[in-house]
Amino acid sequence: MSQFTETTQVGFFARLKNAIKGIGLGISLVGIAVYFLFWNEGNAVRTARALAEGAGQVVSVDSAALDSSHEGQLVHINGPLTLAAPLADVALGVVAPAQTVRLERKVEQFAWIEDKQTTTDTKLGGSQEKTTQYTYHLDWTDAPASGAEFRIPDGHVNPPMPVSSKVIRQPEGAIGAFTVNDEISDLGGATPVLLNAKHAQAVARALSLEQPAKLVAGRIVLGADVTAPQLGDIRVSYQVSTIDEASAVGVQRGDTLVPYTAQNGRKIYLVEEGLRTAEEMFQTAVASNTFKTWMLRIGLMVLLFLGFKALFGVVDVIASILPFLGWITASVTSLISFALTLVVGGTTMAIAWVYFRPVLALVIISVALAGAAASAYWLRKSAPAAPQTT
């Protein structure tokens, strides 16, 4: 392991210039966040309505035989999953077990890794001193950098990878007499494959490396000494997802299930592992839609906060002429940015929902206003008291 420390000075006027540029970035972030917050709410409603429409029309049918009377209908099936052929990693000669819908090859290299940690110290007058410590160490990684982009490339160059990680998927499968598409490859949990000597020989032949191939805890290690790996050694492992039974919801087109198009244009095609009822599958889809909506809400609210914070960057820089004042100002502008985030973000979501869910819109507006009122109260309480004159 090696280390290198670099210290740079950023003057007050350079910081001020960057903060002024940051105003444009802040405006862009606020605009993007507001737009996608509005879009996200509409998207959630359209998906929810499409799922409700599908749940009201779906018909459960026997997957063992085709019934032409259901042609063009939204149907639900479940049963044993049949795959045309086992998955195989042709490049390295590894064949997956039966019923594998996804085969994941993981290739790691014992390589140089750069870690950096930066600390910033604001000086009197508004300048900053940034100290960055670069640490270089050898470890296993499936995404090694070349080393050329490292701060100190000399002595830290990694050899090229002979082969990279890869995910191999089943293109389709069959549930009884019905064909389902490649979404089955997203199902199931990944479990490690315990490779054997035959696998090790096949991988060694395929890679044609100088290092010998050895088995270590079910993985293949190509290196002279597995207990003391050297730069450039390679480690190969596999994970598989196997499924015996599956359930699906889609429109019957001959012997194939295709996505259902709702009246609002949203498509529905559901596939799950195991024997699931139509009601259970739609409940899972609704829960997934809710989860994705909230995750995007949270991410966009963070983006909105960063946008407002960037708008106050000039104020923070000017106040940092006196370091203690800069710390206080940064705290205040963060609180103001948080309050603006609640008001603007909450109002945007409420407006988007007002037509579709008026009751929920009222709740969101109430929460946003309560948050703004609480932030205003905290601001007033944290403000220093004005000196009294006699």
C-alpha cells in the first residue's frame, strides 16, 4: 500500500466565481426536479389506473391446454416452467444447471485500487485549503481501472482483463402450453455455483493465461499462489437463478402471452416466480408501483434541495470571509433550502395529484405547509436576538 497527499489552495474570488456559475446549475436542478416530480405523479396514477383496469378484466385459465375462446383476452396462468435449453457460458465452457433462467459470470482481477479522501479548511478571508490523500492498495475487483487515470499512475498500472463479467439470460420459457418472454430471466434469487475441476480446465483453456487454474471454495483462481495473490491474477465465479414454477399475466395471442395495453396506453405484463393467483400478482404490481414512485419522489426532493442550496452558494461564500460566520450562514441557507424544498416539491406533487386524487392532494399540501411553518419557526428561534438600546 502507498499513499500520496496533495494540498491545494482555492482563493476567495475563485470560490465566488464558481458560486456565481452555480446559480445557473441551481436553476437547472430546480427546473428538472419540478418537471419530473410532476411527471412522476402522473406516471404513478396512469400505472395505478392501468393495473386497476387489468385486475378487473383478467381471467384465470388452465395453462396445460390452449382455449381459443380466450384469444385476445387478458389471462392469468401458472404452472411448471419449461425451458428450451440450458444456459451456457460458451466463451468459458461453463453450462448452468437445469431450470436456470439467469447465469451471471463474475470475473475479478487482483488490481490496484485508488481511494481518495478530501478535507476542506476555510481560512480567514474566505479562501479554502483542500487536502486530498490518495491511497493505493491491491485487492480483488470486478471493475479494475487501467491506472492511467490515477493521480499517481506510475507503479499503479493494471494489466488488461482477459474477459469481463457477463449476465446470460433465457430468451423465453413456457408455462404449460403458453410461451412467456424473457422477463422470466429477472426472476429468482442468485445462488453461487460450486465449480469443479472440469470447469477449471475449461476456463483455463478458454483464457490461455500463464497462471495455472486452481479451485478455491468453488471459485476458479488463476494465479501462482492462491494464498498470496499477485497483480493481474484472475478470479472467476458464477451465480445462477433457477425457477421450477412461474405465473404470468398477459394477453393470449395464439400460444403466446403478450403485453396488455390499457385504455390510457400503459402496458401490463406480469411474471412472478411460483404459483401465484391473479389477485396476488396485481397486488405485487401495485406495491411495486408505489415503491418506485416513493423512491423517485425522495430522489427528486434531494435534487430540489441541492438546486436551492446552489442558489445560495454566493451568500455562503461571502459569509465565509469570517469562518464562524460562514458556518452559521451555511446552516441557515440549508434550512431555508429545506423549507423551499418542502413548499415547492409538495405543491408540485399536490398540483399533479389534484385532478386524480383530490383528497391525497389536500394531505400533501397540509404536510408541505406544516413543514414550511415549522422551518420558519426554527429560523426565528435560531436567529440571534437584536441588541437592546438604553
